[in-house]
Amino acid sequence: MIGSMASISHPEAQHALPARTALFQQKDGKTYRIPALIYICDGQTFLAFAEERSTPRDSDAKVLVMRRGSLQNGSLQWSPAQTLSSARLPDHRTMNPCPVYERKSKTIYLFFVCILGSTTEYHQIATGRNQARLCYVTSTDYGQNWNKLTDLTNIVGDEICNWATFAVGPGHGIQMKSGRLIIPAYVYYIHCRCFPFNFPLIVRPHALAFYSDDRGVTWQMGEKIPMKSCECEMAEIIDHADGSHLYCNARSTCGHRVEALSESSGAAFGNPHVAQKLVEPHHGCQGSVLSFPVPEPLDEVEKSPNDCLTQSDTKTWLLYSHPTSKKKRKDLGVYLNKSPLKTSGWGQPWIIHKGPSGYSDLTQCEERFACLMECGEKSEIEEIAFVEFKLSNLLCT
């Protein structure tokens, strides 16, 4: 359980912006987008990933890059950026980093998709011809070295003929308490084709999960969330009976996020709904979600009728990061949900970057949390920055 996170900070500290460190900056003809972040407790190491692009366009993505963060003399030090040369297929561009750590074998699985040439997502949707491959690389030394690429696309089977395109994450995957590895993903599914020309008439995005029950040796594909839903992340909610619920939080274009729960650990999701407290700009934006153990209660001497740590209906709470504006990608905030099995459990956001902001990814480091986010002064693609914060920053917002 998390102990010292429960202390309450002064109100002015709650609203201060956390100090940020720029890990990837737009310069020298290169743009960095699509952050993914993971903390490996065993090695006390952060791994921060991003796409390196020759322009801001998705079609000009090239390779994945990574920086390693480790504690040295009490401060967090970052290695120089490293190109992940093994995470590539010939004549393809590498996109959407999605890392997950397998605890027993101490293996990092870095999932991503490889897209043929400069084929755009729009072109694949319009023609119904998927050009994406599902791939991963692994590391057993906390990201210092990466093994050769594995192409998993064949696990989709004949179903792929109905996939206009697909991707993973972006952002982190998780390992559930059962040991099951979860990789969040989404597919643009062809619901109807024009006969006899065979081009797609109705194509809709749907979130889903890829999962493994044998520590990553074999992988399976879960069912699609029936509601329109796109880029997603997932988190495990544990109730007081130690029951597990897999929560999905997905991008949408309806002005609010889409949420769904799985009682089969990602094999299928039921009762998707719109999250009224979580707004989206018009075209939507990726967001990150993270579960963590409920902190221990405050000491008796600190308790009061206005205590922010009220009785929880679960053993885990949720954090969620996303731009807070309804109109544009700006003012990235972190939301806390102390009743994650209720549809209205989200509190007000704490802003961690004031101004243009985009994609983000959350992780937990001991008694602190960290976020890797796209942000800038005039545009959200100026840099990808790292920030750390405590739970006390979000309590009572």
C-alpha cells in the first residue's frame, strides 16, 4: 500500500505547475510525437519512447527513439536519445510505441505497428486495404539492448480482411494481477462493402485488446468494443472482494471519452458509455489511464470531517491525463477517480501544462507519478516533456 502519498499539501501547491524536463525537442528537421512511458521498479528505470518524424505528419514517421532515466546521486538522469534500430521492417515506418513489463521473466515487450511506405491512415480507410503490421521487440536488461523484431499480424487471422487498418495504444500496456499481459489497440473495421466493387461503405473505429496468458509466448485477440472508440489505454480495477475489472478509456469524436469494463480480462467488453465528465476536442485526442492502490488513511490526528480520503468502494483508484479544453488541444490535466466502478467518479482536473498540449502517458514510480506529454508554447508538437507529481497534488481538486 502507498503510505506517504496520503499527506495533503497546501492549496497553492496543488495548483502549481510541476517542473518539466524536455526529453525530445522539435529541431534540425525532426519532430517527435506519440509519447509512451514505463517505469521498471526492478531496475529503478524510466523508459521514455517517441516517434521520430521528418515532418509533423503521420505519414512522415520514421523510427522509434528512446531515453532511459535512472536515479544517480538522488537526481533523475536521462541517457541520450537512442534509435531503436531493431524495431523496424524494411520499407515500413514504425509507429505507436506501446511498452509492457512482464514481471516474472523480467522482460519488456515493446509493441508497435509498422506501416508500408508513406501510406496514410485515410488511404487505408478509403480503400479498405490494410498496410499495418503488428510487431514487437523485447529487452531483458531494462532497455539497454533490444532483440530482433517479431511480426504477430497473423494472429488476427482471416478477420484482417475486414480491417481497413489498425494500431496499438499508443501508450503503455499493463500486466494484470493474474499475470495476463494486455496490449490496448483499435481497429478501423469495415462493416459494409459496396458490391460488386468491394470498396468500403461503412468503416468505424473500435477499441480492443491483445492479450497473453503465458508471459508473452503466445498472444490472442479480444472482441471489439461495440461502440465507436479509437486510441485507448486500459487499467485494472480491483474491488474489495479482490475481483478484477479491466477498464478501457478510449478516444472518440462525440465530444466526450468512451469508457467500458471487461469482466473477462479483455476477451470482451460490455456496456460502453460516454464519460460525461471527460471532454474531447472536436476530432478527439489520445489520453492515458493508470490504476494504483488506494493510499492508506490519514493518521487519526490528521483526520477531519472534510478529509479528502473518503471510504473507497475499490482497492484501486484511477488517474487519467488528457487536454482539458473542449475546443482544442491545450491545458493538459490529470484527473482522479476515487470511485472507478461508477460512471460519474471523475473529479476536476489538475492542470500540469498550461497551453498547447496533446498526447500523454502516465506511469507510477514508487510513491510518485510521472507523465510524458506533448506540449509547447505555440504548438503541442514543440517538445515531449517529462513531469513528476504526488497524489497530494490532485486530492481535493
